[in-house]
Amino acid sequence: MTSVDLPDLTDIREGLSLRRQARIVAGEWVRRHAVSACLLIPLLVLVGAVHAIGMRSFPRWVDDPGTYLSQAWSFQYRHALSPYSYIYDHAPAGWIQLSLWSMLTNGFNRHASAIGFGNECMLIAKLASCALLFALGRRLQFSRPGAAGAVLLFGLCPLELMYSRWTFLDNLVTPWLLLAFFLAASPRRSISAATGASLSFAMAALTKETALVMLPALVWAMAQNLDCRNRPQVITVAGFSGLLLMAMYPLYALYKGELLERPGQNSLLGTAKWQLAERESSGSLLDPASPTAHMVGQWLGTDRWLLLAGLAAIPIALLARRLRPTVLALVLQWLVLVRGGYVPFMHVVNLMPWSALLAVGAVEIVTGNRRLATFRPLAGRRRSGQPLPPLRALTTGLAAVCLAAVLVGSWTPELRPMLQARQEPPLWSATQWLANNVPRDRVLVVHDSIWTDLVHHYGFDPQPIIVYKLDTDPAVREKLRRIDYLILPNWYYATPAGVAKYPTVTEARKHAVAVARFGSGDDGVRIYRVSRYWRPG
């Protein structure tokens, strides 16, 4: 018998050019994920449209987005982390990302207002989060309809829509965290995937340090997916990479001589001490009279379905081994509300994606997703030869009907005003009045959200003073000789909290007259011209 030597075809791609190899790999990826892509793209179009329609007018303009956008503008145009002295209140990666996008796309010049540019960034973050949520659902063995359901729950929830339109750092943290969990669940269990998960988590923490509370959940997710053959290498490389990236923040503070607390100087550890131990507490969710309980009540007043569905799904989700790190992630975020420290009002952003995943995961388990659930009663029935009852079809149908009922009956009335809002924000109207009526050399005390527009588009010099810096920044107080105009929402003067927090503004208003009014209620804006004979104390 004649033997024939055949060439080894296992490494045939090594003889091809890199372009050809990339084309083959891309073609295989497209064929493997074509069905998912055809399902995901219309979902992203729907979610993107719902998010974008009306986002200029709703919700109202608040201070935090203006702060982050002014810092992003400062990083791009003045190569500084803040237009004032940087106080280490947050890690800077969040507004650095905003600034980099503006550098790439001429963002601050393309939009009439900085808030408009921030809205664009939040739309991109929302679409990235939805795509990663779908991908993570598939990695966790959700069916395609289940992963799509998680995207719809997350993307169309009125509560999520409201908070995801604001330029909050938490909205930039969400895609980084979802990417970290997605890579941690990689079926290849490779060093590169684990390292990517670690670096993604480090980016989330550098975007906003509150992401560190999710570390136990991510470690559990990565531990579930370790391969005994490369476990030491994965732990070493991934852990070192993440720690090295996060170490850039304290190393920056050390380089600036601002790591350790010193009298009269900003410092990383001093601010951390204030935030963790000295900042006024919001109280615990378990105390009905606490600000935290009141805040959660406001969340539930906007929409209660997704948050409560996530909580109700926890016992069922524990049946699925793959979902247990996600359960821990959601539990950790709820525990932040219970512990009794300071809780920012945008914390709800951190609850939404995990609630959507668990709500759909619980339905997947109940409907008999055998790849997801650890407890498989239907599988045992199949092995025993007994006919399967139509439980899966019945439960799936009921779940779909319930979801549709929630969307139509509860969410539609809430979504309609968010999409149909057309009224010009009072602060934007006030900005236009200032640009047309006030000389550029006047000293203005302004709300955070219009500072960047007044400096970048209208060239006010000296630069306006952001209101919260007026009584907290020694450098501002040292240079302050007069105030010519106050441009702030009415609540700064009408609420006890505003009067107590901004004493200089309160005193200046006593020596001022209103020259323009925009809007009404607490969010309405009055422009006050301060007497030229009054001087700050």
C-alpha cells in the first residue's frame, strides 16, 4: 500500500498576510453573530431614538453636568483638570473621556451649548451600555429574546431614561463595568480576557471611585471562569494590570505633592477622609425619615417596576450559578443605600443594568433555560421519558404579556412628556440674554451648567464664578472685589438649604434688583444686577 504525506493544515493561516487573516477572522465573527446583530441593531435604533428625542429640553439642567463639562473644557483648552484648583472630589478619567471625544470631534464647537455636547456623550454611553448588556446576557447563556428583553427593560425604563440623559459620571461608569463583566465571562478563559476585565474595571474606578464597591462581584465572576491550567498567570497578570492602572491616580497626587493631608492644601487622602467619614450623611434607607428614603421614594414615583423586579428576581437568580456575581453586584449597590453614609441622588444609575439582567434572568430560569439554571426540574423530566408540559411556552407568553403591559400601561404615560418636551431651558434663555445685554467684563456668579458657554462661546473675562466656588475656594475669595450679576435658579434663594450653603449669594441678592426672568417655580431663573456700591464681606 502506498502512503501519501498530507501537509499539516492546522496552521495554514500563518502563511497568509495579516490583512487576509483579519478578513477571515472578521468573516467568521460576522457569520457566527449575524443573527444577534440583526436583532441588536434595531434595538439600538429604538433605544437611541427614545433617548435622543426631547433630550435637549428634558430633564431640567442641574449642577453636576455643568461641573464635569467645565472640567472637560478646562482639560482640552487649558490643560488642567479643573478651571479652579483640583480638589480630588472625583477621579478625573470621566471628564478626560468627555474631553478626548471633544478633541476628536470638535465637540464644544459643534454644539451651541456645553450641555448639548454632554447630551451627545450620554447618548453614546447609553448605546454602548445597551450593546454590552446584550452581549453580557448572551455570555451568561440568556436566549436572544431574553438578552433583547434586558436591553428593552434597561433602555426604555423612564427612570433610567431620565438619569441617563444627565451628564453624570455614573453613566460613563456603566459601560466600563459591563465590559469588565463581559470579559470576565469569556469562554476562552484567556489571560488577555481577564486582563481586559481588570483594566476595564480600573477605568470604571478612575471614572468614578464609587465603582470600587463592585470589586467583590467582579472578583467572583472572574473566579467562576478561571481555568486551572493558567490560573496563576491569569491572577498575576490581570491583578497587576488593574492595580497598575488605578495606581496612576495616587501617583499623580504624589507627584503634585498632594497625596497626604496638609493644612490649607488640597489632598487626595484629605478629600477621601472627608467623603468617607466627615461628609454629612444621607441616612439609611431603613429610616423612613431619612433623605435616602425620600430619594428612593422619588425614584419609585418615577418608575417602580424595574427596581422592584430586580429585587424580586434575586431569590430565583441565585439558582443560576452564572448569575450569582450579578446578584452580588445588585445587592452591593442596594447596601450602599442601607449603610447610612452619603448617597448621591444619581446612585440609581448603578442599580438599573443589574436589575434588568436579573429580572430577565429570573424569567429565563422559570421558562426552562437549561443552559442558565443550576436547578433543572424539566431536564430531569425529559430524561425520565415523561412528556414535557407546555410550561415553557405558557410562561414565556405570560412574561411577554406582562412586559408589554408594563410598557404600555405604566411606562408610556411617563415616557410621553420626556419625548415631547420642547420648552427652552430657563438657564439657556438666561445665557442668551446675558450674551446680548451684558458687557463681557462684568463679574458674574453663575450656575455650573452655563459656565462653559459663557467662557467658550461668549468670551466673558474675567471668567464667571461658579456658584459653589464662591464660598468654598480660598483663591476665589481672595481675588473677589465685586459681583455685578447673579444668574441662578430660584431655589438657591427660596430653600433653607440654598440660603445656608451660599451665604455670599444670599447677601448679594439683598443689594440687587431683578432685570430679567425666565421660567417659573424653583427651576425658574432670575437675573439680578447687584448694586455697584456693595462689596463682598
